[in-house]
Amino acid sequence: MSRVIRLCTIVAASVLVASAGSFGQNLLLNGGFESGTDTTADNWSQFGNATRETRAAMTGSYGLIEFGNWTGNTNYSAAYQDVPATAGQFFFATVYVATTNYDQIGSANSAFLKLEFYNVSTNFLGSVPAANPLTSASPVDTWILQTVAATAPSNTAFVRTTLIFEQDNGQGGSAYFDNASLQVVPELQIKSLSIVDGTNAVVGFDSLLGAVYQVDARDDMASGSWSVTTSNISGTGQTMQITNGIAPGQQAQFYRLGATY
């Protein structure tokens, strides 16, 4: 996971509901590779040994399998998709990747998600790879979530989501990819806040799959230290809630939501 941290703050009195904002949508078309013709996935550009196959499916009927080209010391197979972007947009990409016991990825190879940024002339501006590439040390027959968080640099015209298999020194094995997603992360905010029976505050917020959230609280907005109410909340891609006790007679409490991508 990329160490990108964001915070937002909201005030809670006896009863308060925050305004709900728009939430991120998957910008990738055919992120599950269900649409296509034989080995070719619609909306994706594929090169090397990257093919759409039924055996690579995590969910649905299809996924993507990638393996080396057996040419040179280092070579790549990949599938990618471009999405229009502008400088300053904050992107969060996810994909599930796996290797199998019967065709485990080779000891010198790796498979990973990467975000790349380009200008209008298709000049490369920079990239950010997933921090947990699939390697021979990864568990077999296990789908692993990879995530990438990145802010589009100056002059960005489009962002490229790339699913890569790197082969080194003729090592064998293959990797499966499925359920790819790319979102522009909306402003972090608490979606709802209510007081139940005067003793508990219920804090609700939208979450992104792969992000980790923390809710802090304090009694005075102007002063005092924030205390952790709930930490290490794994995002599910759905609206989530946490409950925090309120002392009898307490008139107000302030909450802060943080996320690590």
C-alpha cells in the first residue's frame, strides 16, 4: 500500500448529519475482463503473453493470464488501459493477482499493478508501482490485493493503468489478474453522524477497497489532543460505520476521519 494519508474533520453535537458527497466510480471499462473475443479483452491493449482466459478468473468467467516471452534477460507482458486525467487528480487503483501451485511464478520474476502518467504528446511523466509485487515468495493459489495511490503530475493528459509480468533470466511461471479498478478519490468526508440513546455516536463514511481508515475524537475543536477511536479499519468499497461511547451529559464531540492509501 502506498503511504498517502488524508484527513477530514467534522463536528458532532447532540445530533448531526454530514452532507453526503459523490463517491468514486471505476473508470476502467471491462475491469473484470468479462467482455472480449477469445483471448482479447475489450477496452484493454495487450502485448507479449497477456491473454484473456477462463482459468484466470477470480470472479465471473474470465480473467487475465500473463507469463514471460522467453526473449532476452528481461522482458515484459502486459495489458493496459488509458483514462483521461488532469494534473492534481488523486487516483487509487486496485487489482487482484495470483499465482498457482502448478505454474508458480519464477524466482526472478514479478507481476504487479502500476499507474503511469503521460502528457498530450504521450511523453512519459512518471509512474508508481504497487508496493507488494507478486513474486515466488507470495502464497500460491491465493488472490492478493495490490493497490496504488498517486497524484497526477503537472501536464498530465491521461493516466495508464498497467498490469505487468516481468520475466528475468528465463524464469518460468505465470500470474493471473482480475477485478481491476481505477478511481479518482473524492474528498475524504464523514457521510453521516448520529447519536443513539444519548450514549453512543455512530460515525458513517464511504470506503474504498484497499484503503485503511482511522476515526479520531476530541471534546473541544479549538484545543486538546485527538484520541484514536477506531484504527486499522479495512475499506470494503461500501459505506462503513463505527460506534463510539459518549460520556453522560457531554454536549459535543468532534470527529476526524483519516485514510491511508
